[in-house]
Amino acid sequence: MSSESAPQAFRPVPRTGVIFVTTEAQKRGFDPANPDWCNLGQGQPETGELPGAPPRVHAVAVDPADQEYAPVAGLWELREAVAAHYNRTYRRGLASQYSAENVCVSGGGRASLTRAAASLGLINLGHFLPDYTAYEELLDVFKAFTAIPILLDSERGLLVVKATILVDRESHKGIVIGSGGQQLKEIGRRARLELEAFFDTRVFLELYVRVERDWAENPRRLKELGL
């Protein structure tokens, strides 16, 4: 049996986000030690001492008693500080405010997503685009839930949701749409209000109605829909 036809224990994993950009830059000669190059991502560019700036921290002493595992969600005081900063920066004047209960501290985006995904059941999970393209590959690894991309229109400050209502018969389509489209309009209005309450942001909802006979009796179709 050739190596090409033999069962493979591993699969190719595409590089995404910062890893992809850094890898491509290295192919073109990028070297973090070379002063001719500057990495504008990952919190850089790094620099030396700056006139008038506080002294640089070159080392941090850690008490051996502090080397135990931290709480899974992070230290409560740190979570409170993160929530307060988020409220000051992004939620000023809003009725709902974040608290430490809304914050989980993790050592990286993929680590936090892995921890969150491990606790999810059989659901449809929406994720914003283009914000989370770097994690799209990671979301596809977990089979317990169905990852659904959601378009975020940053220019209009809206969450754009496009949804299709499936019906078995053409006559059902007319019932859902209603006279002059009033029934579909009311369905969309109620759904939009629920989505805005859930995502805590303005939502632009596009609804479509499509006839697909016996879709509810088709196991493959139900699996595609995450049902």
C-alpha cells in the first residue's frame, strides 16, 4: 500500500491570522532582529528606552506560591478590571454593562475558543465575519456544533443576518408571506428584536421564503441545518 493511499492520522492545517502573515513575511526575508524590518502586529513595534517614558520592565519576580493554577475563568479582580475597561471604552451610556461574570481570561484566542467549544452541545453557533476569519478553521474542527458565519457591516454599525424560511408547499409560502407581505414583515420584526436583545447590537435582517418539499423528513437536510 502506497503512502498516498494509506490512512492518514493527520490532515493539513492551513495557517491563519498572525501565523499566516508572519510565515509569508519570513519567506520574503523578515527577521525580527533586523532593524530594516518592523512588525506592526502582535503589539509591536518594540523599541528601546524612550525619553521621558517610565522605566522599562525587564524582569518580573514571581512568588513560588503564585505558580499554582489560576481559576479557570481567570482571577476575579482581573476580570472586574477588564469589564470596567470595556464599559468605559465601548459601552459608555448604555443601559447594560459588563461585569466580571461576562469575562473569561485566557492565554490566547484559540485557547479560549477551545475551552468554550468544549462546553457546547448540539447547537448552531454564529460567528462574525470578518472579525473571526482567523478562527474559522478552528471552529470547523468541533463536530458537536455547526459554525455559521454572520456578516458584520462595520460601516453601518449593523449585524447583517440573512435567513431562509423553508416550507413544504407553495400554498404554505403564501401563508408565511401573508397579504402584501405583512405576515413576513411581522415575523422579521419580532425576530430582529430578539436578535438585537441577544447580540446587544443593531441588526439588519433579510428574510426569504423557499419551497422545499419534505425537507423536515430528510435526515441529510436536517443535519445540514444543524437540527
